[in-house]
Amino acid sequence: MRVIIVGAGEVGSSIAASLADLHEVVVVDTDSERVDALTYSLDVLAIQGDGTSLSTLRQAGVEQADMIIASTDDDETNLVACGTAKTVDDPFTIARVKNVDYLETWQHAEDQRAFGVDFMVCTNLLAAQDIVRVIGLPAARDVDPFAGGIVQMAEFEVSEESPIADLTVRDADRFDSLTFAAILRDDDVTIPRGETRIAAGDKVIVIGSPESVQGFAREVAPTETPSQNEDLVIIGGSEIGYHTARLLEERGLHPRLIERDAERARELAEQLPNTVVMESDATDAEFLAREHVGEADAVVATLENDEKNLLVSILAKQLGARRTVAVVETTEYVSLFETVGVDVGINPREVTAEEITRFTRELHTENVALIENDRAEVLEIEVDGESVLVGRPIREAVADMPEGFVLGAITRDGEFVVPRGDTVVEPGDHVVAFVERGALTDVSAKL
């Protein structure tokens, strides 16, 4: 498949890296330094030019392209790039936007091809959905659904106080439908065995039924069990803050939201009937203390500034908030936020890149979640009779798979199947597997 990616920023580069091994990828960007960097780091053709220009798109081979992904930071540029490509040929077009209004207009169109876009991804909405998923699972750093929600993947960081710290995987594994897929320790990825010991500071990735993953979350952090009475505070009435509150309301929760701008606060109060909107500066420690923000179960920082999100998150933590989640616009800052005490950093660009990559894989009956900046992936694949997994017990089949592959779950006819050694995979089954980055190409060929 020939794919043209317009925009070589964090989103475009991440998508290019994910697709380069299996597809012919061309990246277009106006920034010569980004173009040079991609030329040296990835096996892609990088072209300097304006992706909204017909001549540039022709130079990139738009007539032969199967897919155009417009992923710059500018909504209008992305929409024009898709529309321009459609004037030449009919490649599948994907546009990244931040403004939810564009998404609503696109969804309103009967054939959903407004602006010449075949699939639209809204960064702000995706970030809000990610925040709500993480809030719903205590201690989780990342959560992704598979097989229509029948299977869940989650990543947890094990604290020193966690009851599973210093246990072996065999002792910590008390759930029938849960698989320990990987343990991330510093820069290493370990495929766990029964005798592998879990240490404080480890990040544990599990795959299983939603009930078993919830149960494991309670094992990891028994004091953080969520309920409908959770006290949730959102700091910042940005688009991400608004959609986070709206999605929490849809779950029957009643969050509080702090917004400094009086006019914006009034708008939000009108749009969010089950949210208490407070007009104040969230960096005012006295205000936060007076409003008992330190007693909150979770504080979500959605200000449009990384530094302020870091400041209010640390402030909330010092006041006693049980959990903090912060929007982090700069990808490199995510680990920094989590190192200095923020429990979870959500990077909208990373979430967007993951969604676009997920969709490009779904065209081939797959689903995907990216782990820790592409160090690994969790894949969902519908297997056919050609797969090495099909027709024999798993204990025999996995011997033919490369290291770095873990079969986490199977679904058959919409039902969860626990993968055991004597389980036989059938054609049409959906398998959910953890795969280290270096094994991806080999695994894809064998599945």
C-alpha cells in the first residue's frame, strides 16, 4: 500500500514509523529539518513541500496513492490536503483535527465524506476519552479495549505499597481470564514467566476480560477502588476539559470543573448540567484548599499549557489528591511529569497517532494499541486457516512464534476464550497478542 503522510511532526512521524515496515510511505512537510531527520531515521521517502499544493502531492505520487493521512497541527491545512487529493484521484483520506465542530460537520454528512475526508480523527475528543478510561480503572496508566470491548489491555505501575510488589507472577495471578503479557523495567521488556518476580517501579501489562482487569486493578491498588460517588476535579475549561466533564456526566458522575475565564465558565455551566463549574485561578493554593481539592479521588489538569498542568497537578498532589492525570502537549515531557509525581500523563498527539495507526490496521481486520512510545504493540487479528496458530494446541503453535510474542486472549463468536496450553485456535477467531517492536514483522507474517 502506498501511503502519503502530510505533516512530519510528532503525529506524522509516529504513524510513518508504524507503517514503514509494511508499506511504501511518503512524508510531506514544509520544514526542511524535519524532512532531513525522517530521511535518516526511517525507510520512507521524505519530500519538502506544502501538502495542500497539488504539485507537491503529485510529486509525492498522489495518483498512485492508496491512502492520504493529513496530520499537521493545523486543522484547515489537513482538510485542504484531503480535498486537494480527491481532485486528482480517489485515495482513502484521513484527516486529523482538533476542533470538534469539524468532526460534527463531517459526522452530519450522510456519506461522511464532507471536506473530501473519508475518516476523521479529533485529537481533543480522543484525549478526553483516554482520560475517562484511565480514571475508570484505578492505578492504570493506559487502557485500551479490544474485540468490541470483550477484551481489555491495561498497563499498571507497581508502587512500593502495592500488595503485588515482590510477588512472583504465579502468586500475583489470581484471575482465570487474565494474562500477564509483559513487564517493563527501565528500558527492558520482559516476557514474564511464573517465577518472574514483580518489583516496585515495574510497569505490568495485562490482557484479559474487563472484569478480570478490574479485579487485578484492585489487587494492584486496593485503596483506589472507584465508585459512582467519586470526587473528580477537572482543572481547565479547554475543549479537552469540557469533553472530559461531558463524558463523565454520561457515566452518571458529577465532576467539578475549575475555569479562570468568567465568560468561558458561564458557557460551561450552561453546557454541563451535572458539573459544578467554579470560576477561579487553579494555581491559587488557598482556593484549592478552601474547595477541598486535596480530598478529591482524582484531579485532571487540562489547561492549555504544560507548565501550568504540571504545577496544578503537583499542587493537588501535595494537598492530598489521591490521583492526578495531566494533559501533556509535549511528548518528551510525559515521562518527566510521571517522574516528578503526576500519576498519568496523557499526550493528545500520541493518542491521535495511535488512533490513526489503529484505523489503518483495521482496514486489514486488525486493531492495535501502542505501548510506551512504540516499544511494543498489542494487536488484535482475525486469523484464517493460513495462520500458524490455527488447528493445533497453543503450546505447540507458540513454539513457532518469535520471542517477544505473548498470546493474551481469544474471542470466538463474540465470546471470551481463555488461552491455555491445550486450547486450539480456530479460523475466524480473534486473537489479542502482545508483540515487541522487533518481532512485529515476523509475527504479522505468521499470523
